[in-house]
Amino acid sequence: MADWRAVIRLGLAPLLLLGWNMMSGLALAYIGPIMAVFLLMPGGARPTVRQMLQILLLVIAITWLLSRSFLAVADSPIAVWVLLLAVACGCFGQLAAKPQHIPTLLALMVSVLVTTLIEADPAQAEPLPALMGIAAGQAVVVTFLAHAVLPSQAPPRPPPMIVPAQSAPGLRALAKAMALVGALAACTVISPANSLLVAITLVNMLRLPQDMAALRFGRWLVFANLGAALLVLPVLLVAILRPENVAVIPLALGIGLWIAAGHAAPGWRGMLTQLGLTVFIVLIGQLLPQIGTDAWAAMGNRLLTIAMSVIYGMAVLIILRPPRPMAGA
């Protein structure tokens, strides 16, 4: 049974931070809440101060490295994609053995987000390290506050799960990295506005072990991403019909709690929490500011983007799935 304190922390803290950022007019309001989801997702005991400082420095260092690299090779931006390919390949290789390793997950997500944001708007290369540093600082503070208000009664967080080594793990990691970087490069050219959502969707899918994602739980991957996007529709509807009403706040928080309630559950509920919460947060952060313009068209565009990203991610996972052992082997 899930620890109810962990559920409340995970369901409320990132969304409350998102609401604060949106009311404050902070650029990229959803980046800090996304990081908070990664820090709060495992449940269990509060991370140590040393772990939080390491994560904060990791985010700032990766952002600074990528943004400086872009500025240094502005005439040849392909070099930034090559750097992202190297970082993603290393992260996927680490995640193949330790799927729940939080610093590696954050390193992968941050490197992909930073590259996508810079390619979509090169003017962000200069201020982005500060923005990402603020976002990481927010995630750390919110994580500490959430654990201070609702200290967990669960045992200390277990070490990251170790999975058996697969054949040619380096080649599989490289193939995942190439599939991810190729899709993001194409998206920044075809649809820059949706590139961030594509990045988050693909990272969430491709970071899973191939046997788990492609052999047994494929239908849950599709449900988790599309289901989370559909859960945004009631929030959007209330915001459009009653823009002066604060009912959208408890509605969004209630849906966030329901998504978070499955974080320790097997099957589709656990997958919805693991993959869907970040999608829900990003869509809320992107669509609510567009209320009064063309929110439904934007929502339809996001749904189509997620659907295409899921199909692409599933195809990659199926192609890379490990061979089934022969009978009698």
C-alpha cells in the first residue's frame, strides 16, 4: 500500500510550485515542478542535504556546459546535438543498469530540455543557466518543505534497482540516444512549439528498460501518456467557462493527487504516475496561459504531438527489445 504522505507530497507540491510560478510570471514555469516530480517520485525518506546539493550543481553544470557550447559554435549548431548525443548515450547506459538512479534521470532530462530550448530560441542560451538554476533550487526547496510538512513514515529509500546486464548495452544506449536526438532535431525544425513536449514524452519512454516497456507493458505506455493529456481537459474546460472562478485550482490539485496515488501501484496506475505526471504538469503550464486565445486548438495540437511521440517511442523500444531466450536454453 502506498504511503499516503508520499502521495500528498508528490501530488500537491509540484502543482503548487507550478501555480506559484505562473502567478509570478516566471519564464518556463513548469521546469522547476518537473524536477520536483523526479525528486519526490521515489517516496520514502527525505534526500540528504548533500544529495540535494549534488543535484543542484549537476543541473547548473549541465546547463552551463550546453549553453556555452552553443554560444561557442553558433555557426555550427550541429556540435550541440553531438554533445547531447554523447550525454544521452552515457545516461541511457547508466539507466540500463540502474533505472531509478535520480541524478542520471535528471541529467538526461535537463540536457534534453536545455538543448531543445536553445535550438527553439537561440536567444535563451545566455539566460538559461540562471533560469535552470532557479528551477533546480525551487525543486530542492519544495522537496525539503514537502518532507518537513509531511515527513514520511516509510523506511529509508532503497538503493536504485539493479537489472541484469543485457547483450550489447552500449549499442542499445547509443541507439536510444540517436533515436531521441534525431526526433528532437526534426521537431525543432518542423514544430518548435511542441519540441519540449516531445522531449519529455520520449525521455520518459526511452529511459525504461526495453523488456519492461516493449514486451509486457506496451499498452500502459500509451495509456499513461495519452491518459495524462486527457486529464488536462476538465481543467481547461473550467478555466475557459469560468475564467474568474478559482475552481480550477482544487480541480487541478485533485487530479494531481489522483495521478500521484498510483506511484507504488503495479500495472497501469503505476505507469500513469511514473510517466503521466510530468506530461500533466507541462500541459497545464503551457495551456492555461493561453486561455482566451485558442486553447482548444492548442490542446488538440498537443494531443496529436503526444500520440505521434508515443508511437515513435514504442517503435524504438520494440526494435531494441532484447531477443527472447530460445526454449531449452
